[in-house]
Amino acid sequence: MTAGTGGERTDVLIIGGGVLGCATGYHLARRGAEVLIVERGELNQGASGANAGTLHLQMPGRHYRANYDHRDLTSEEVEYIRVTDRLYAEAAREWRILETVLEADLGVRRGGGLMVAETPDELASLVGKSRLERPFGIDTEILTTRDLLRMAPHLSDRLAGASYCEAEGFANPLLVTPAYLRAAVRLGARIQRQTRVVAIECRRRGDFAVQTSTGSIQARRIICAAGAQTPEIVTMVGLDLPVIPHPLQVMATEAFPPMLTQLIQHAARQLSMRQTPHGTFVIGGGWPALVDGVDGRLRTSTASILGNARVARDVLPCLDGIQVVRAWPGMTTATGTRNRIGIIGEYERVPGFFVLVAGGWGFALSPVLSQLTAELASGDAVTLPIETFGLAGCLSRA
């Protein structure tokens, strides 16, 4: 990076110091680009560090029931599932090697994932979901109650069964973003913390003037990877995107003896649960946090803690009476009722301005979405189909 007249100059400016921004910076730096990442607060402070660290691949059971649990799926619906599942399958392959690639311990544990059902109807729904996903790279197996308890004997014997995906698991969200940043910095990338973008001017193609809280930056290309702040940033270039912030929360328990190696989800209720190597359980699943009406800060919800704990206890009865030692909120994003990927693409009206925002599963998809964004911003051939999740398609469906 070189200093320009009145401020900084860089080839690529990435707005957002979360996992998607830092991972994209790493992939661009590998391609020889000059990269500057700006973060309005501290590194990994948003959803990238506050999420539960789950590597979900299976389509959520509630998502399947709401969108695809009907006869005679259209060719458009099947194609949407195919391109979605292909990205998840590729993310699973990337997670297998990511610790080696980044030369870092990321806390990756691939003990498989169980999506459990409590009723015969829920299990029947999982059968239909599994039949739909398997052709597109999400390999799942339906387990009876007996098979399920043989695999995870501490789960409730009242469960009707589960779908099992061997490739699922979890990683430590406190380690992943910093590892991507360290790798990017080794390749020449820079980061400015406590730097809020306040205005963007496109003077001509390949010439952006960006005003920030710490000074001005001139850039040839911009990638907005600002998570829940994406709507605020993209309006600076006249873009309105269907991105909805969602305040969610996660909690952790006291330590227990090792008893669960799999990632647990529920076919119909809100639950995501795993046991860490330290014995604690990390429990989430989409339970809402609160937004303070005075200062706008996120607060944990007691009702969500109690509801989340109730579902976890029903699935894993030994949690009855266990102490919750910590709960924390985070702001994630949604990009449509069917869109489990997000929005990735270049804004045609402002060439050189790219958007990368996840549709709620950004942590699990980060290795593949960041690589595709780097390919797109570099003008390289994009190795996986992403047109379905491009800006034009998302704007037309909004």
C-alpha cells in the first residue's frame, strides 16, 4: 500500500473485518492484489465471532418443510437446490484442509451431524429432505431410534430417528477470522481497525474515493463484506438490497464429561448444539436476542435462554439442571426465505463495487464464498455457478 495525496491508496478496499472480509482479503492477496481491510470496530467482533461455530451442510428441516415439502417440485426449484447444495458441498471439502492451508489450529472437529426428529411426521420429512439432497452432494443417511442411540447413546430414547451427515462438524469462531487475517497479512494485506466508512464516491471506473472516520482512501475496487451493516454501506452507491439483520444469541454451559461428538440440529424446533473439547456445550439454533431501544445495543433474552435450554434438554436429557454460564448476542443477516447462500456479485451500475453478504450461514460457507468473490473481483473465471445469488437475481426477487 502506498500513501496517496490526502490519504491512503489501495487496489482493493474490503469493508468489514469479519470472516468473509478477512478470508476474501486472503484470497485476493494470494492473487497478488494490494488489499486494505477496514473494520468499524475490532476484528471478529460481529457475527463472525459470536456465532456457534457450526458447520451445517444439511438443509434445515424447517426450511425444507416451508419451501420444498410438496409434490411435483418445479425444475426451477430443483435447480435452486442443486446450486445451493453444490456450494455447501464445496465448503465441506474446503474445511477438511483449511487448517493446513492457513497453518493454524482452527478447532475443526468433523464428528458428523445429526438432525433429530421427535415424531414420525418429522422423520418422514427428513426422509424426503435426504432424498432431495443426496443427488447434489449432501450425503445423508436416515437413522432409526436404535441406530441413533447406538451412535450417540446419551440422546433421548424418545427421538424417532435422525438424518446423519458425516461431513458436518464445527470449528472455533474465535480462531478462524484471525487465522485468515494473519495469512492475508503474511501476503501483504493491511487492516485498519476502528475505521468507519461514511461516504463512497465513484469518480470514474476504477477510481473510488472513500471517506472514513480516520481519513480518506482511494481504491480501484471495493468489496462490501460488512455483514449486518451492508444495507448502510451499499446505499452510499445507490443500491438497495434485501438484507435483513437478525439479532440472535448463543449460550454455553458448564463443563460435562465427554459424551457428544456430533453436531446436533432439530428437524422442526430451533436447536443447534455441540460439545466442545473442553466439555462445555455450545447451544443455539436461531433464538432471538434483543435490541435495546435506547442505545441500539444487543442484549440477551432470558426467554430465549429458557426456550433454547428446554429444547436442548428434550434432546439430551442429561442437560437437565446443568448451569448456563454465559450467553451472548450477535447480529446475523437473512437474504430471503429460500436463499441459504446470500448475495455475491458486482453492481452493474457501479463497476468495481462488489457485494458479499451471507444468508445466515456465512461461517460455514466462508471458505468457498470468499474464494468465489476473489475470483469475481479479479476478473478470473468463477469456478462455481453463483449467478443465482448475484445482485441482478436478488434484486428481481426482492
